[in-house]
Amino acid sequence: MFLTVFPFILSALLAGAHFLRSNSLLPMLLCLAAPLLLLNRRRWSLVVLQVFSVVVALLWLLTLWGIIQERIFEGRSWLASGIILGVVALFSLFSGWLLGRSKLKEHYPA
């Protein structure tokens, strides 16, 4: 079960670090507190965390879009940033998908 929830915890920590970098303390605290919802052994908590993963992936894609626009304007390469943030967005989606696996749902009653 740990291998199923660990990617989500890592994804939430990465999102928290992103918000900390921009001095957005409330979203950072929400990202750091999100994995605590795994302690609530109800199925709805998994659904909430899956939605959180999708929102975090969208956040990474919006950040990527801003970086691409900025780098193009400055005449710099954006490919490395695009690959990195694209992989981070996919990782966030993957972590949410893992929370929906039937093996984990057995531990969270409806």
C-alpha cells in the first residue's frame, strides 16, 4: 500500500515547494496537508485527492505555459523546462490514478 500512496505524497510535496518558491503560504500549507487526508479511511477522501492531483497537474501545465512564453520572448530555449514540467505534470496525474486502484480502495470503505 505504501508504494501506491508514496507517489501522491511526493507529488503534493513538489506542489508545496512550487508554492513556497512563490511565497504563496496558504496553497503551500494546503499541499502539505493534503496527504493527511489519506488517514481518513473513507472512499470520498480518495476521490478528493484524485481531484487534487488533476488540479496540481493543471497547475504544472499553466506554469509550463508561462515559462514557455517567457523564454520565447527572451529568445531562450524552453525545451528542457518543457520536458521537466511535462514529466512532473504526468507524474501528478499518475499519482492520482494510483489512488483509484482497486487494491487501495479495499482499505477505504465506501
